[in-house]
Amino acid sequence: MTDVTGAPADVLHTLFRSDQGGHEQVVLCQDRASGLKAVIAIHSTALGPALGGTRFYPYASEAEAVADALNLSRGMSYKNAMAGLDHGGGKAVIIGDPEKVEPAQKTALLLAYGRFVASLGGRYVTACDVGTYVADMDVVARECRWTTGRSPENGGAGDSSVLTAFGVFQGMRASAQHQWGDPSLRGRRVGIAGVGKVGRHLVEHLLDDGAEIVITDVREEAVRGMLAKHPSRVTAVADTDALIRVEGLDIYAPCALGGALNDDSVPVLTAKIVCGAANNQLEHAGVEKDLADRGILYAPDYVVNAGGVIQVADELHGFDFERCKAKAAKIFDTTLAIFARAKADGIPPAAAADRIAEHRMAEARRP
């Protein structure tokens, strides 16, 4: 079922494009009083209620927001399947700039959003994503009990980016093991694009393991903060284009928005491994083959960045950090298994991960 009442023609076109298909439900949400405009996309509930975060972002158009929600929700189906969770995939996007919304209006907007999520009756469970934070989920939870990523004071698990970064680090270790025969990152040069929620925690794991770090971020204050904290161990470059061309780069970690791996970036990428926290890193189908053709090992994003969703899923059953960390540590083994499957089948790792996830979802659908 898709609720598209009053949707403009370009949004309808995006909804029904064949390469975006397969979603169970897409809801366009609007609350005039608060100014809320949002999209909730449920890709699959084959494994259980759809679980995925809420992105708050200044999209250029409603069609762009819908397309992002569709892509992200599909990715969550695969992520949750590969993480071994009893959840399908869903995602929501709120259209707007969270930095430019007045506090009172933001509260009203989030409450309205919570009512829309609640109206789905538990088919979709929400959490944090780009542009939303623990405090925001506390507000949403006032209207919707199907909310995770809340503060410990409000019965939640707190910041899920901690375990997201831990999982990406495990994926990097597995990638190093596969590529160089040693999981240690000591002496390896790692370039991180985006040192915000997840990237800043990833820096700490890598420094503890002895890696050399090069960073960039569109927010100058984030770069300055990281350089001030680690003045002799972290260096910075002007932008992502400069980062991917850094001489002697071993690993590239996209930790900001999606589409980082594309027809422009892959040909000039100097790293031998790509492993990062960003969702939907492959801009289009075929990029995974371009990486393989250049001998670049790609750790599928939805596999290595699953630590956060492991945490918020656990929150629904009584959160235990050590239990979640132990589950997130298994991302190391899962990543190695994907590389082994890719080698055996003669396909890129992204295709191998898709096959494994699709098999689990197909098995769940059988009567």
C-alpha cells in the first residue's frame, strides 16, 4: 500500500520507477501546523517489523527525499538481514535543515512525526540517523512507543554511533586480514571522510591500533576539533577529492553521505580497501565491479556499519551494552565470510553480501 494523495508528478514517478521497486509501503507525511514534511518507507517486513533511522536533511525536492528514503530503506532490509536481526528494513526522512529550525518548532515537528510513525502500528520502528540525535528520539517517543535510540534516562541505549564505529573498525580489521594476511592496522594509513557522529569514534579505534589518520569534513569545526585533540597523530586535507588521491593511502573510509564511490572517484582512488560507515556508498550498479577491476577490496557498507542497528534493536528487549558489543564484534567474521563467498563465486563482495541477505529474506517468506 502506498499513500500518495496529493503527491506531485515527479514524486509519483520516483515511487514507481522499476529500479526503486519492491517496497511494501511508502507514506508521505505532512503536518501544516508544525511544518513537517516527511517520508516513511517500509521496504520489507519479511524478517519482522521494519527498523531504521530518521534522517533530517535539506533535500532539494520532495522527489529527492522520496528517492533517498527508498534507497535507504532497501539498504536497511539487507543490513538487518546480514546482522542476523529479526527485523525488516525501513527508513524515514524529514525534509528541512535541522540547524535552522527553532527549538519550539522542532519539538512540534518531531511530535507530529512521532504521531505518523505511531499510526503504522509497529510496522516501522524508528531511531537516529543523519541530522537526528538521542534528544530528538526522546521527543518522538512522547508520541510513539516504537522509538529507539533514546537516552538512558528515558529507557533507551543512548548514542548508537559508538557501536557503529566499533563495527566499522571490525570490518576494517577483517578487510586487512583478507587483503594483507594480518588484521592489525598498525602503520596503515587510513583516510576518513567525515568525522562527525561515527567518524570521530572510528578515529579513536584506529589510533589505539596504531594507524595513521588523514581526515576531511565539510564542517571546519569538526576538523579543527580532531586536530586539536590529536595534534601529532592526525592530519587533514581540504576535501574528499584530495583525500582519495592521498599518496600511500591504504584504506578509505567514507563516513558521511552516500554516493562516495562513483565514476569520478573510483578511477583516482589510491586506497586498496574501502570500508566506511556511510550508507549507500555505491552510487549506482556496476561501481562494485569497477572497484574489483582495479583490485580495490570493498567491504559492503550495510555489513560493516550494522553496529548501530544491533544496538537499537537490542533496546527493544532490554538493552545490555556488552551483549551488543559482542554481537557487533561478529562483524569481523561476517565480513570475512562475505569475502570468502565472493572469491568462491567469482563475484564482487557487494554482490556476495546481497546474495546472502536475499537468501535469508527469501527463507523467511516461505510458509
